[in-house]
Amino acid sequence: MVRKFSKVRSNNMFNKLKVYFLKLFNNATGSLAFVPLMIMLCFAILGFSILSMEDYNLSDNVLYFINWAITKDPGQASSIITTLLAGLISITVFSFSMVMVVINQASTQFTPRVIHYITRNRENQFVLGFYIGTILYDIILLLNYTRKEQEYIVPTLAFAIAIISGIISLLLFVRFIHNISVSVQVNNIILLIYRTVKTRLIRVQKDAERESPNEIEPILKNNNWYVYNSPQSGYIQSILSGAIKVAQHHDVIIRLDAPAGEYILEGNPLFYLNKQVDEACADELSAFFEFDVITDVKEHSHYAFVQLTEIACKALSPGINDPGTARMCIDYLTDTLLLRSKLPDQEYRKDKDGAVRIILSHYSYSDIIKSTFTPIRHYGHTDVQILKKLLSSLYKLALNDLNEKKLAYIYNEHAEAIMESAKHGLYNRADRTNLNQTTNQLNALEGYFNLSAI
């Protein structure tokens, strides 16, 4: 009994360490500094490797192709490398300053939650890493001029690579300026968020199409679920894939009712199991739940809906006053809402044998459309164009639900709320007449909308 307990305890500790290092790896690879550091390391290895080739005269065959970048005068070579080094340092400082300015502008003008789209841009990270790597390479080269018989010998291949790297850095600088100036444009940020959420929703849709209702329904109808509380407070981000293997080992099904991005208090229900397990197993499963102090949900589409909504609301604020951006956000929200309306509110993950092991809950379609339409309607209730755009959005969504009418009550609820806001926000008779024309378009969908004019 003691031996069995110690074995379970050691497995639990191993899984906790595994989860800890996995989270550490994910945070490291997702940071701004990861790619530049890797490129720096590659340049350092390249520098010492090329200098070793010079010692053994292994670079003579390569020099034939790059004669234009070679000099054998130590003084001239030192001056060129020093000039390149000073220029690259200036370019690097300017580039990092540009990144900080863009981040500050995006945070102020749009929403702080779009910053990671800029900082996680791999192309920009590569450019910054190439600058720093070239600087490190040039420093290594300056410190390792070989000396033979009281003379300094220029490592020709290493010097040629330094020249070529410097030229490439200048070309990358031009590319970087273009990218950083384009990345802060609101239409590009909106399009990037839209493409991200659409890709995620399409992936979920493909997974949902492979599910068999006959297999899932008996699991959902099971009333014998045992609750296990959260060991900590925080925003639930996701459950790591390693939980599937542990759940298969203990032959249990994990049900997570809290959607990703929900704040969970310590001691509140975290997950449910279809059978009761001991405390050691519960602790082992709890270690696979990823918490964070912010609502940066990387793998859940709801976060992108929130981002588009916040950009639209910020654009409608008196300080920004950009209704065109808000209308663009509504258009992309309509497209993604249409795709989301075809998806179930739960997601299932299976083990290698095809058995369901994890049931994840998402924000319902009703909650998503409320969290998107309500703030925009509140901030734009005095703008007839925004209200018309919201009604037009509901009209387009309703066209895809005319036969089944499953979502009619949701769309009618929001359409009536828009008309109620218009009563209190629009005082101009021409604006009200303009909005009533859109209302007539919705009422033309027989048996779907029944809105009163204002």
C-alpha cells in the first residue's frame, strides 16, 4: 500500500513538473525576445565556426564567389566593420523605438488587447534578431583578428560574411519600416483579427462535423458527475493536451463547464468527472488546467469577438470619433457570427482510441451576440448609420436562418433593443425615417421580424 501510494505521488510530481515546463516553453516561444535570441545564438555559432575555418584554410574555395566583399588590409577592414557596427546599433535602437511607438499608438487608439498581434509578428522578430545577431557577429570578428609573425591577418571569409550581413540588414530595415507602418493601420488589425478567428472557427467546424451525435448524447445525459474545485483563482485559459492521456489512464471523462476566459475563484467548481476518483488523481488532473492573470485567450474565438467589439466601441468614443471603423468591425463581426451560429456550444477531445475524454464548453451563441451588439448599440445609439448597420447585420444573419428559425428569438430581441435605443437617441425626423426604411426591410422577411416604426 505504501509502495503504491509513493508511486502515485511520484507520477503526480512528474506530471506537475512536465506541465510547468510545458507552460514555461509556451510562454518563452510566444515572447517577443525568443526569435531574436535564437538568431543571436546562430550568429555567434557562425562567427566562431567561420573563424575556425580560417585557421585551417578551409574557406579558399568559397572566396572565389565573393571577391567583391574582400579586403586584406587590416586597417581598412577594421574601419569598415566598425562603421557597420555603429550603423547597425543606430538602426536597432531606431527599430525598437518604432516598435514601442506603434505599441503605444495601438493601445491608445484601438485597445490594449491587440498589442500581441504586433509583438508576436514573426517577421518583425526575425528582422530585430538579424540586427542583433549581425552586431554580435561583428563584435566577435573584431575581437578575433588573427596575428601571424607580428602582423594582423584579416579573416577574409568572416569579413565577407560581415559585409553581406550588413547589406542584408539595410534591406531588412526598409522592409521593417514598411511592415511596422502598415501593422498599425486599423483596417489591417481588424483584418488580422478576422482571419484569426475565422481560421479557429473553421477548425472547430471541421472537428464538429466528425462527431457522431449518437456517441455524444449518452455522455451529456449522464447525471452522475462529480465536482472538483479549483486549486487557485484566475482566468481559465485552456486545458493542456496531456490531460487526455491521464484521463485515459484513469478511464474518466473531464467536463469543463467554465468557458475559456472565465474568471474562477479558488474553491469554486473547476471541472467534473463521470466517476469519483481519489485526491491524488484529482490533483494530477488539476495540474493540466492553464490559468493566467489576464483574459488573453489564445485558442478561443470569443476573445476575437471581444477585440473587434472593443475596437468598434473605441472608434465611436468622442475622443476617436471614427464611425467608419465601427461599421467595418460590424461587417466582420457579422461574417464571423454567421460561422459561429453553425457550431455547437461544446467541443470534444478524444484519446488515441477514439473515446471522448474532454468536454469543453464555449460561450453560447446567444451570449456572444449579446456581448458584441449590446456595447456597440450603447455607444452608437445616437448615430443613425451605426443603428442601420446593426439592423442590416441582423437581416443578413436572419437570411441564413429563414427555414429553421432556430435563432429568430435572438435576432428579434436585439432588433427590438436597437429600435428602443433609437427612440431615445434619434431626435431628427429624417434620421428616424431613414431607420424605418431599414426596419421595413427586416419586416419583409415574412414570419421572422415584427418591428414597430419609431
